[in-house]
Amino acid sequence: MGHEHHEHTHTVRLHAANSKAFIIGIALNVAFVVAEVIAGFIYHSVSLLTDAGHNVSDVASLLLSLWALRLAQKKSNKIYTYGYKKTTVLAALANSLILCIVVGMLGFESFTRLQHPEAVQGSAIAWVAALGIVINSVSALLFFKNREKELNAKSAYLHLLADALVSVGVVIGGILISYTHWYWIDPVIGLIIMVVILAGTWSLLKDSFKMAVDAVPTGIDLHRIITIMKKVSNVTDVRHVHIWSLSTTENALTAQISVDDRLPFAEKIKVVNNLKHELEHHNIHHSTIELMATE
């Protein structure tokens, strides 16, 4: 019970820290999106508008993740017996799908502009993008600590870090345009942004999809877990093991086990409890263990 309370407290603290990071990240990125959109229209820059469009999707992603984290902290009830933990998984999946759609639309715009380049002001693009490096780097650092503990935090960190790197590319492009007047560089940067973002989104899409369909979570080896279970004292067999994600931070397991038949029932229950405790050390936070009847 004490360990479960510790796990619950740890999860609550993680959600609280992430919520604060999301709120700050949202405020910073909304301000930057407004600046990019205004500058993009004034200076007719598709690379700035492409990046602004992506940042709008980032703001939407951060809002969705924040909403999911808040829902995940609500208590379970007679209808939602697991509570709303799964909303964090759905948010991560929705974020990755939205990002793919937005990037596809902006990539098409960049490709169209590449065929018919328009004059843009390179120095203005560089200055706005330089602001983006600062905003996105600061925002990404907010999620650095918890990036390996929660999928939505990892999503935010990767996206914002990618944005910062993309902004570096836009700065370089802006400087090149101001000196060379090669206006085709602007849509090319837009296409490079598209490729970079899609590359970073693939692992998020894959992991969130696996969680959504109750696959074994990334980072957990089913065979290794079964081996660990069999090594617990007095466990003689393990069958019908299922492992899935309750949320982006919590995993669950159900299994049937056989226990040394010579043990009294009270001792068999102790074996089950020992097994649950062992599983908690391997990222399995909720386990249901059924004793198999002996033949």
C-alpha cells in the first residue's frame, strides 16, 4: 500500500510539473506565432508562415496535452473505472496525427512556392526566426527533465527542440537570401522544415498508436517480464500475460500463475503480493494476478 501511495504521489507531482511547463510553453508560443504570422504576411515569407502554421499546431498540441493531464487526475467512477488516464494517450495520438496533416498542407504550399518563387526580405526573416530559437529553446527546456517519464512531455520536448533547430535553419536561409537574393531558398527551407518535423513525429505516432490499441508499451519486453515473474520464489508457472498502457505514465498487467501447491492459502497470497511488488520495479504500476487451480 505504501509503495502504491508513493507511485500515486510521484504521478501527481509529475502531472503538476508538466501542467506548469505546458502553461508557460503555451503562453510563449502563442506570442511567437502572432509575431511570425504578422512578419510572414508583411514580408511574404512562406518559410515564416510554414513555421507559424507548425507552431499553431504545437500550441494546439500543448493545449490538448494540458487538458488530458488535467482529466487524468480526476478520480475513477462507476462508469470510468480507470478514471480518465487514457486521455493522455489519445492526446499524444491526436497530436501526432494533427501534426502530420498540418505539415502536409504546409509542405504543399512550399512546393507550390518553389515553382514560382517570390521576393522576400531575408534580414527580416532572420530576425524573426532568431526570436524563435530563443522561444523554442526555453520552451523545450521546460520539458527536458520529464521527457523520458511521460509521452506528452517527450512529444512537447521533441517538437520544441525541432522548432529551435528549424529556426536556426531559417536564420541561415534569411541571411543567405539577404546577400544572394536567391528567393527559392525560402520555400526550400519550408520543405526542409516539413521533413525534419515528420522525421521527429514518426516515433511519437508509433508509440501513441501502440498505447491506444493496448499493445505492450515501448520499453517493456513481454518475455523478460514473464522470466522475472517465474523467478519469484514459489511461482511454478506463468500464463496468459497481458501488458498495456493505462496512460502515458502508468502500465497495467494481468496474468495467471501457478504456485507451489504445498503452500497454505495465506502463503500463496503472500507470493502474489511479492510478485506485484517485484513488477512495480519494472514499470508495471497496476497488476492483477490470478491463481490457477491445480489439476
